[in-house]
Amino acid sequence: MEFSLIKTCSITGLFLYFLIGKLCLMCVWPTKIEEKQFFFVISLYVVHLITYIIVNAFYFICYESKSKYISQAKIEQKPWPWDGKDSKVWNQMKSLFWKNVFINQFIMIGVAYGSSCIKLDTRFDQSFPTVFEISWQILVFGVIEDVLFYFSHRLLHTPYFYGKVHKVHHIYNITVSWSAEFAHPLEYILGNLIPVIAGPILLGSQTHMITILVFVGLATHKTLSDHSGFNFVWDVYQYLPLTTHSEFHSKHHSLNTGNYSSTFTYLDDLLGTTIKK
Ligand SMILES: [Zn+2]
Ligand SMILES: [Zn+2]
């Protein structure tokens, strides 16, 4: 009974996020947008940044917390990176992280600008999307993102690309939220940015910019949540059918193989790469 209540609240929360996200953006939406390309790039950047800061701040509190409830939600029994390594190694990892964050800002702006040069038919006007439109389009974006992520991730696990590129992301064999986007620039472009932006660009005029921004907020939250190292009871992804969640990706980091998908589990199932235990 308790389980179904949490599940219902959690799934309702997802649709509430669509509704509240849309209403908040509608409140600040300009009546006329002259520079669509500039607006596209800056709004994507800002929504990603705000989500990244808020979600990481939440998990930072969880890592600092001594609460038994929070520690019970920890997936792996291994120590957190700052507990399990000597302080010199952890300081090096922190310094690498900040350099990575700095570089990623420019890469993100570059990819958003580049994709908008290829095609930008997105609606920016007052024809705001309904929650139904946001829901089905986010599902389509998620499917496209997942297919591109899965195959690029499989490529990154081939010996050449693993050693040269993907090894950077796998420095974290126990993940923490901010390790989600800690990656070699090539991986960040190929595995993180292009899969997320591909769906919105392909749907063209069928989609409104508000839907894209709601999706970017959700995708940023999902990757941070999947890398958080926690499986909280309110995590909606564990209740949605065929959807990956933090335990799924945590196993991938722990074993360095299998569970390659980012959003749905069916490709791993069909192609025999799901981690069974
Ligand atoms: Zn990997
Ligand atoms: Zn990862």
C-alpha cells in the first residue's frame, strides 16, 4: 500500500514537473523573439546550468549528511571517492573536475550553436505546448537520445576508444552526481550533447522551445540522479516501465561493462548486454 502511494506520488510528480516547468517558462516568455538562434543557445545553456547547480547542491547535502535514512539509500557498499582515496589523489580528481566543467561550458555552447545552424524550425511563439504535447514529445526525444547514447557508448567501450576517451568518465567506479558529465570532450559531444539535441532538432516545427527546455531540465536531472550513487524511494525512474535508473548505471560503473543504455532498458535486453546480477 505504502509502495503504491509512493509510486503514484512519484509519477504524478513527473507530470507536475512538466506542468510547473511549462507555466514558469510561459510567465517569463518574451512576446516576440527576434534572435531565435541566440535565444536557443542561451536558454539551453541557462536551463542546464540552473538544473545542474540545484540537483548537485541537493546531492552534496546528501553526501554530507549523517542521516541513517540517506545512508540506507546508498547503492554500493564501497566508500565515496573522497573517503576511499588518499587526499592527494582526491585533490587531483577535484582539480580535473573543475577544468572539465570549465571546458564543457564552451563545448555546450558550440554544439547548441552548431546544431541550430543545421536546422532550427522550432516554435518560439505564443503557441505554447499542452502537457500532453510535452509528454509525448519528451518520450520521442528520450527514445532518440537512448538509441544514439547506446551505440556511441558501445563504441566508447571498444579497446581503442575506451583507453583514449571513455576511461576518463570511468575514473569514478563509484559514482557521485557531479561525475555525470565528467568526460573527455569527444565523449561529451558524442554521448551527452548530440543525443539530447538530436530529437528536438529532428522534430522541427512540431516542437516548441518550452518543450525542449523542459526536456533539457529532465535529462540533466536524470543523468545526475543516475550517477548519484543513491536509489531514493521517490526516484521516479525506478517506477516507469523499461526505464533505466541509478542502480542500473551504477552497475555499469562498478563492472565497466554492460548496461550501456541511458534512458530505456530494451536495447540492452535485445542485444544481450544487460547485467544480470
Ligand atoms: Zn561506460
Ligand atoms: Zn556514467
